[in-house]
Amino acid sequence: MTTNLLEFDLDALIAFCERLGEKRFRATQLFRWIHQRGAKDFGAMSDLAKSLREKLQGCARIEALPVISEHVSADGTIKWLFDVGDGNAVESVFIPEDDRGTLCVSSQAGCAVGCRFCSTGHQGFSRNLTSGEIIAQLWFAEHALRTRLQTSERVISNVVMMGMGEPLQNYAALVPALRIMLDDHGYGLSRRRLTVSTSGVVPMMDRLAQDCPVALAVSLHAPNDALRDNLVPLNRKYPIHELLDACNRYLEHAPRDFITFEYCMLDGVNDQPEHAQQLIDLVQPTRGPGIRCKFNLIPFNPFPASGLLRSPQHRVLAFAKLLNDAGIVTTVRKTRGDDIDAACGQLAGDVKDRTRAAERMAKQRTIVLKPIT
Ligand code: SF4
């Protein structure tokens, strides 16, 4: 069996080349061919010695993920469904904007966290992706877009680890993939333009701060533990005060001087003025340091199994105004790719649920979240 070189960050590729008796700079050349030029064929890597190309052909490969489908939205958003084997598929979404191109990348086939408002969570969990499967999404998207736009310039300027899965529950594969994204010989993204989103895996937030500090987004979605226990079940393990302490520790290492809190607006559940006030009290306590943060309010994308509805726009705007008036920078996320089910929380892919999470969530639905009337 040959080795898929998409699995390797530059250090690992150097070690691999050294085992083949090659110098370090050869690994850097090879890395640039793979990630900067999108090459798959060793024979085309014209500045590598013929002897190295022959060695690589015998023991290595550059294997992308098969694309099952591609959907292009009227607003230019593109969603790809990739086959990751054993009946599982994951999704990536490209969101073009005037000043940037953002790719939303998946880290797991399914997700074990099981947030109430998330299609992925309702699918259950199958397995972690490997580093190569994470980076293959960016590798494919970047080079497919360059070909489509007939450019040799970089198209994807930002990556958000906000697709399917909880990235910090797949830490060992995540970090090498992040390093490839950041590497100047790879995709050359700045740490500020690479965002990991977490539902609050506190010990791994501390590790990420040490190992690979990039921008951090935290899926908060509720202003108190009682509500968050229901919406984001991981809260029972790492309640809000522990999460906020971890955010403050992270900020000591982060490339940005604030944490982004994601807050999905659910009709009658977490969108009332008292919830906004509780959030203000949480991040700007009368005692204690508080936390430097921004809020991103996300219009919920309803799906039948959730039993939840989108907050009306006037309530979202009123909620945003309360936070902004308190001095907390708050934006309302534009929904993109609605027509192709690519909007936030809609990524469902195709997951062989090995945890029976979907079954458990269906049972939970009957006992939680009575909307406020
Ligand atoms: S919101 Fe994120 S952590 Fe929660 S179930 Fe969905 S993918 Fe998992």
C-alpha cells in the first residue's frame, strides 16, 4: 500500500523524504507541488530529480476525495459532497465575497456532540476524518476554483473549521491539517484568517492555544447553563463559566484580540430580551474581568427533525441592538446558499451513525425546550 502524501504536514513530509534518503529541500519542493500547484502526478514535477520521482511512484500517492456532487447557489456559494468511504460523505462549502473567499471545512463524518439545532448533530457520528481527508477538501476546492476562474492566484483566503463535526474532538488530525493551511509552502493562510469553531471542548482549547493558536469561534447559543445543557449537550461537561475561563486563557495566545461567539437564533427559545441581558451580564460582569468578544447571530435554518423555528427578523435585529447598545460588537450573519442547503447548520452529508445519537436525540425531543409564548 502506498502512502497518501496529503496526510503529511511539512515536518512529516521531510521525515518521509529522509527515510527515502532525500534531502529536506526536496520535501519542500514536493510540498509546494502538492499544495501550491495542485499536482497529483509525480511525473509532472519537473524540478524533482528523475530518481526521486521514480521512488515516489513506487511508494506514495496524492489521493483526493471522490466528489459525489456539486451544487452552485444563485448567490455563488458552492457546496461539494465528498465520499469518505464506508457509506459516509462529508460536505464543504465555498462562500465568495467581494474581499475574500471562504471555505467551510468538515472535520468528522457526523458529530457526537448532538446540538439540537444542527443537522449534522441529528445525523449521529461515524468517525473522525484523517488529516489528509481534512486537507483534501481545501486542496480540491482551491485548485478546482483556480481552474474554473482561470487564475493562478489564490482563491481561498479564509478557512473556517465549521463544517460537519466538532474539530476539537478530532484534535490529532486537526492540528497537522491546520499547519498545512498555515505553511508558507502550503496555503499560506494567516492565523487570523483560519478559524476553528468549537462547541466548548475546554481541555482541547487549552492545547490548541499552545500548539497552533488560530482564530477561535465558540458556539455559545444560550446565556445560561439550564438552556445550554439542552441546546449544546457538551455544556453538561464543560459549563459556561469553565468555557469562558478557557476563552480568556485562549485570548492570551490568540492571533485576534477577541473570541467570536456564535449564537443561533431560535424562535421563542433563546431570542428574548432577557436572554440578551443575561449574555451582557455574562461577558460584562459587574465584578471580574469579563471577556473581549464579538457576537455573530445566526438565523436558524429549520429542518423538521429539530422541532425548532427561526426567530423572526425583527426579533433578531432587536436582540442585536441590545447587545450593540451595551458595547458588544454584534453582527447578524447573512444566510448564504439557502437554496442548496449549504447554510450554517444545514450540512448533513451522509453518515452511517455508529453511536445511535440520532435515536437518542429523537427521544430527547419530547422532553425539552418548551417555547416561550
Ligand atoms: S453544531 Fe457543531 S458541535 Fe454541535 S452537533 Fe453540529 S457539528 Fe456538532
